[in-house]
Amino acid sequence: MEIDPTSPDSGLEPGRFVRHPGQPNWGLGQVQSVVGARVTVNFENAGKVLINTAVVALEQVDP
């Protein structure tokens, strides 16, 4: 499921698990913080990454 950060029902909040569609080698990521379209995600293989969700549509996944 792609996440629309402009939607109040996006479900994008700290603790949620996501994947970056353009970086599958980063592995599973857990959202650390959300400030507007700026989302900090802690990925298994890439560490903490700041994502602009206006540019990248993160895929929400079940852990």
C-alpha cells in the first residue's frame, strides 16, 4: 500500500513499518518521526534515513 502523506488517514506514524520502493536492499524500516512530509525511518541495512514523502511513496508493510 502506498502512503499519501497528505492524507490524515495515511497511517504513517512512529512505530509503523515501511519499505522504500527504490531501495529494496535497505530492508524493513520502522518510522521514527513524522514532521509534515519529512519522515525519519530506521532501516535494517541502511540505518536512519530522512525521507521526503512528497518525492518517495513509502510502502507500508506488516512487520
